[in-house]
Amino acid sequence: MLKIGSYNTLKLKKIARDRAWLEADGQDIGLPKREIPEGAREGDMIKVFVFNDTREALRATTAEPSAVVGQFAYMVVKSVEQFGAFLEWGIKKDLFLPERLMIKTVKPGEKILVRVVDNHEKNGVVADADWKKYLKEDQLEVLKEGQKVSLIAMDTSNLGTRVIVENSYVGLVYQSEVYKEPFIGQRMTGYVIKVREDGKIDISFKRKGWNSVVDTQDELYKALKKAGGFLPLHDKSDPREIKNTLNISKKLFKKSVGNLMAKGLIELTDDGIKLKSRSK
């Protein structure tokens, strides 16, 4: 079944002069020819995002919108009309926010949090700024400690960063866990640390225990390769310097360095750490 406002894998039916046609549920959906994946031929199946254009006809694109149906996203208000507002959606078409789904007056250039939802009246999708009504309270049975989850940064405070978890719940990454403050609206992955009895969720951007060391040593090794094989960091480096450079704590840095040295991948010098020649 065709999913409007979401991704679909459709058959490339015909390639014309300026556009292609995709087959879906007995109807043809247009795709700009310039967006056909390289090497794709008629008869191939390709992944596209399907949406309603201004004439209510269905269109497809291989570009990625900032959110699909059922997802939250921060979007910039592009224009405001008497009957609603239009938001930048990440594709050529703007997403409509009806006046009935606004919770406050918005202005062009403002960045607001919305959820993309089905518009059952017109068989399309719209934005809903009343996003709180979509949050769930049954996370005690759904989320498990250690579970990897998708996150969207909501706001920050002295306590930490509030995040939307799995497009359904609100969680908190404590300040002690924030090595690099995300920008509002940033999409990330994280891990459930604890689901409290009162329903509050503690989140970390990194796995805990030995898994965090494994992840960090991989990140450190990649950072070394990207830096040309050397980083001016060592045991006596200021923790803030390590945090600013690698987004990790000094404790994790030292453990990761020790593990990479034990594997013979790096060596410690007076000026920092470097990849061994055989591992370059």
C-alpha cells in the first residue's frame, strides 16, 4: 500500500525526456529525471519519498525531507498566510501548518517543533505544532535499559539536554553526559540508561560500561586517521582539551589509548599519540 508522506519502494515504469514515472497502486507518480539514481533502468525498484504537490497530485523525490509521517522535527517557518504557515521541509515542497494546528502565532524565520501527521481530509500530510499530545506515557513497558534509541534535541538547561526519544517520549541527557552540546533539532542516537518509576527517562549519548570503551577507542582511532596519524593529546592533557577535541571524558580517553596501545595500533610520545606506521 502506498504511504503518502513517507518512503516507498516503487517500480521505475518509464523514463521520459524530463521526468520519470513510477508505478504505484495502479497510478503513475512523477519523479524529476535528474533525481533518478545513477544506473537505474526501467523496471528497477527505487526508494522515493511520496508527497502531494500544490495541485493535490502525487509526486516523488529521492531527496530526504526533514521528517516523515509520525516523526518530529524542528522546521523553519518560510511564510505565514491567513490560513496557516508554510515550513521548510528539506525538499522543494514546503510543509503546510494549518492555523487550526498552531499553538501560537509564528513568524517567518522562526524555528518550531512540529510533528508530521496525516491530513485525512485531503489525503495528504500536514504539520502539527501541538506536539505534546503525541507523547506517550507507557515507556516503562517499551523502553529497556541499554536500548539504542533515536533522539531529537529539544532544549538545554543547567540540568542537561531534553530529547525526544523514538518520536514518542521525552528523555533527559544529564549535563555530565553531554560532552558536546547538540544544536536544537539535531538528530542523534543514544542509549537508555534508566527508566524511572515516575516515567522519566535517563539517556546517554554513549553506551555504558565496557561497551563505551569499545565505542570510544573506535572513535579515537578514526580521529587519529583523519588527523593524519597524530593528535597532541596525552595523559597530562587538560580534560577540557580532550573534551573539545574528541567529545569524550579524560577517563574514557585514557582507557581507549591503553587498549589501542595494547593492540599495537598506536604509540604514546612526549607530544601526544600517533598511529604506528604499520597501521596507517
